[in-house]
Amino acid sequence: MSMGSGADRWEAELRALREELHELRTEQQQMARAIGELVTTFRMLATHLGIASEPYQRGSSSTTSRDLPGFG
């Protein structure tokens, strides 16, 4: 009978560890979302204050065959 109770104990421990792992992953996902929001906020503030500029975004209509000044 001690074998059965030992296995039951291990199963209970595994269940508890799985639940804790699930909680940690949930907290980690929430933290990642919060950090993403902070990054966005800091970028907006830095751009607004003139500390940083918005990165250059190449338009979809640009082509590599166009004549660029100074390159020819």
C-alpha cells in the first residue's frame, strides 16, 4: 500500500507544479504586454520631446531602379 500512496503523492506534486507553472506563464505574458506598452509609451514620449525621431519607413511604392541623387 505504501507504493500506491507514494505514487499518489507524486501525482499530487506534479499537479501542483503544473498549476504553478501555468500561473507563472500567465504572469509572464501579462508582464510582456505591460513592457510592450511601456516601450510604446517611451518611444512616443521621446519622439514628442524631440529626443528621438521616428524611424524611416520605406513606402511600398518605392523601387530600386529609380534615380537617386548622388548615386549614378
